[in-house]
Amino acid sequence: MTSAEPTHGAHTVEIRAFSKTFSGQRVLTNFDLVLGSGEIHALVGENGCGKSTFIKCLSGYQSPDAGAELEVRGERLAIPYTAAQAAERGLVFVHQDFGIVPTLSVMENMALSGGFSTRGGAIQWRTQAIKTTEALAVLGRDDIPPDALASTLSASEHATIAIARALAGTKDGASFLVLDEPTAALPQSEVNALFHVIRRLAQQGTTVLFVSHRLQEVFDVADRVTVLRDSRKVGTFDTADLDERALVEKIVGRELAALYPESAPTSRAEVVLEVEGLTATRVSEVSFTAHRGEILGIAGLQGSGRSEIIRLLFGAQQRRSGSIRIGGQEVRLRNPASAMKAGIAHVPEDRIHHGVFGRMTVAENLSLLTVGRYWKYGRIQTGPETQRVSELINAYDIRPSSAGQLMGRLSGGNQQKGVLAKWLEISPTILLLDEPAQGVDVGAKSDIYHLIEQWVAEHSSTVIMVSSDFEDLNALCHRVLVLRDGKLVADLENESKTVDRMVELAYLKDAG
């Protein structure tokens, strides 16, 4: 059911005919949105649908095409406008990068936006501390010490400070707060703390526009949701009238039946990987096996040791004790090079810093690990390399399909496809995946999971996958190991492999 009007209070924000054209191509088309006072409104869509362009135009970073109109609390803003002019009208933004400096205190971070309280050229630290506490109290977090170093605080507390700082920069308090992917860097355990802050703001009358790829969060916190697809608004809907399947279908424009591949049961005939008594910083006495043609999932909360297992298997961290055998032979994984030599590939969690080289081309990224194949007579044989790169771009549906495009200019989903293609080019025996769908839209997630399943089926490789999304683990993996506090507490398969069981085991110490 489409909801044409907000259900909360008077209209706080009216956005009309927002469009944006680059080089003759429309990337946002006649976008309209009406938001009510105290409403939490989600904005969703695949990468490239126009969300980021809309946010940039709304914030004043870019100017929309002629004809766009914006009213905040009944007062029209002249377009173009600056971020400072928007803030004067109560329109503020908090982006995915919270802009928190870890070596500064809370009140120093707050002052980065509004400046310090001074008298006679000297900073009035007591006054500054009081102002900081008052700003945090609006969000119900006056328990955060103003003199605490940011480095000692949690990610959700960083988000709270960023929101408080943004609100403090307005004259009469923000009437419209835009949160652009605020949970992307938050562990699941801290998302609820941020949602508590968001709900408190809404109760005080602030309108919140919440942008997220995590669809369950939309249902957890938002009253309504607007869907963008291919630069156009699909519609605005009450979240109470949708479920996650229906929302995904509106986002991707097709039925959800093909979101996850059909994973057939795997044979237990051949053990490829044997881990026994693995112990390191977080994990303790962890033992398990993985089989040829198997997708093995690892579930657990942030800090449970799940990602540490991936680092240990890739030689990026050294174990204190325990053994690792591949094909029955014990291996010493001293570093990533030795892991690669043993037939192990690794798609890392942090794609931006450890997965892609943004200033290199797509072609250079894809052939980075296999460049030796094309080295002959003292130089790179560009013909064979170009042909293979073109084949990979087509096979992995990397868009835009230009080998010369800079990798950093691709969407997150297409970058992740490139990372996957790069590692699978070395034909690994074991593929390690750490949050393979993190920060990508639902369409790209589906593509990536189908590529993984296809690779396993065609090459009888072994995949070990860590994900904070238990739904993904349940749908994609043949078995799921559950870690809690560094210990392996369950090995789930068949009827016992359910999302509810994973959640119960991951959270509850007395779960049997």
C-alpha cells in the first residue's frame, strides 16, 4: 500500500521536482518527497539508483537541475544554497564517516563544528564541557564524559557525538536530520543504541531521513520508506504494510525468489581443511573441518573471534597454538604469501583499504595477482591480458564494463565483484570470505552470492564465510559454525541450521 502523506504532525519538509543531469544523462528524475514532523523516514535503493545524488543535492554540495523546490517548516529555500544556509533552517546531515578524531576529547570533537567557548582569547573548558553535556543530553546520552578521548568510546557513541555536533550547529534545533548510512560501520550490537537516539529525536519533533542498505533496520526504526530505482521514485510505503521480501522486490524490480542461490547438500566424502585446537588472541581451542564443495559459514557477534579465524587461516595473524591441515598435510601459514601458496584466497571485510586499489584501473585490479601470466620477453603482453580482463568483466557483470575505468569510481557492489574476480583468478582450493556483501545493495548481494555458489559448484572448492547477517548464512551455507566469546559452541546443519538457533547460540550463554 502506498502512503501518499506522512502520518506524523504538520509537514516539516517538502521536496519537489529534484532532478540532476550529468553530461546529458539524468541520474535523478523529478524526485518528490513530503515528510512530517517527528517522522522517521527511510530511503532505500540499489547503488546507482540516485540516492547519493539526491543527498548531495539536498545538502547543497551539488545543485539540482532548474525547477527543484525545497520547503522546510513552510519556508522555501532559494536554490542553490550552501550547507551553512541549510543548517540555519534546521536542515543538517550526518554521513557514514562520522568525522570523529580519535585523539581528541568529546568536547574537542564537538568544537570542530561550532568552535570553542572563549573569553579573552582563552578556551573556557568548563563552559565547553557544560555545552557538550547539554548537547548530548538532548539525545539522552549525558552519561558520555565530555573530557573522554574519542578513542575510548564505542562506534555508536561516535555516531551520537556526530549527531549532537550537527544539531548544535542549528539556530533553533534541527527540524530535519539526514542520516546517510549511519550504521554501515557499526557492529550489530551497537545499532540498537543508535536507534534509541534516533527515536528520542523523533519524539521531540525532529524529522529523520534514514538512508540504509540494511533492510531489517528500515523495519526496526522507520515509519515509512521511499524506494528509488533507476533514478526514479518507485513509491512511498508504510513499513507496517510491507515485509522484507516485498520491499526487496520493489527495490530490484523483480521477484525475490532468485535472491539466494539454491545450495544443494554437499558430500562429506573428502575433508579439505582440518583445524584443531586453534588458539590466538580471541579464539580458544577451536576445532572444525571443511569439505570439498562446501560453503561453511561462521556466525557470531562482533568480537566473538569469527574474523580472527579468517585472519589466522590467511596467515595475517599468527596462532598461539593448534594445527591447520590442508589435504591432510599440516601447513605453517606465516604470512598471506604462504597462505596463497597453500591454495588459500581471501576477500577481506574492509574492501576500501584492503580489497581494491581505487586509483588503478579495473584491468590493473583484476590482473594484479596473475600479472606473471602475461609477462613475456621482458614486458607485459597486453593483448592476452586485455582479452582475459574483458572475459572477467563479462563473467562477473562488472559495470560499467570499461577495463580502463578507475576502480575507485565503481559502486561498492561492482568493486566487490572485482575483488571476488581477482581472487578467484588464482583458482584457490579454499576461499575465505569476510563479510562479502557488506555495504552493497541487495541486487549486488544477489549477484555476488550466485557467483560464489556457481564457483563452488563448478570447481568443487571450499568456501569459509563470515557474515553478521544470519539470514545470509542460513540461505547460502551448507553448515554454520557458531562462535561465542572465542569458543565454538555449535556446528549447525540441516534442520538445526536456522536463524533463530544462530541468534540464540550467539547471544545466550545458557543456550543448550
